[in-house]
Amino acid sequence: MAEIKKRDHPTFNVPNYGSKKRKGVKPRWRKQRGIDNKKRVKKNFMGAEPTIGYGNKKEVKGLRADGRKPLLVNSVQELRQKISEMKTEEDKKKFLLIINHGIGTKKKQEMIELANKSSVKIANKGLNQGIISKFAGKAAGTSPNNTKSKR
């Protein structure tokens, strides 16, 4: 898929007054409301404010940089349903599945195997290999805790 170039915008930071005396302010945007605030009065040296006009085109909105639309999946049944809705290979290339972060490792591993069989791409399939080997050891009947060194 073609890479999509989204519109750039400046970082809308909060002015950090008195930064030598205290810790910095988190880099997040809050509307300036002070009566003498120079950012509220829109002085150029204070930086840009979020305003209408920084948005992207309708065709690009909600898409990732690789041009795919993200779909959140919460269960194995929901994943099967989404895969069945994607009938052609072109549909599978349009969407990118994201597994909910609350899904456990066993279910996540099952979902990844199902997606690999149907050639659907998943964004967050990074699994902790230590945990996977622990599950594999339990399935084989050996526990990884039984290997104690003798001193």
C-alpha cells in the first residue's frame, strides 16, 4: 500500500514559566486562560495554538501512515467475524487489526495464529517470548520452575 503523508502541525506546548524554580510542565495542550497570558493573546513568539485548519483531508482521516484503517478486536469470535467480512485480498490489505490490550497471552496467541492463517495483518502481535515458553512448557507437561541448580 502507498504511504500516506498526513499534514504536519507544530507541537502545541504549554509555556513553561518559572522552569528554573520547579519541574517542567508535561508536554500536553491546555487552553491558556490567564488574563495576561501572551499565548492567549496570540503573540507569535509564544508558539502556535491548535485551531481549525490543521486537520487532514477526509480521505486520510483515521488512517495509519501505511494507508490501512485500524480495527479494534476484543475476542476470538469478533476476529473470526471481521475476517469473514473481508472477502477479497484487497479488503485484507485495507484493514489492520489491533488486539485489545486487555486480552491475555493465551487468547492473543490464538488470535495471532488465526490471523496468520487468513493472511490478515495485526499491528500489536509482539508477545513476551518468556511467557510463551512458559505456556509451551505447561502444555508439554514440564514446568520451567523444576529446573533448580544444586549448590
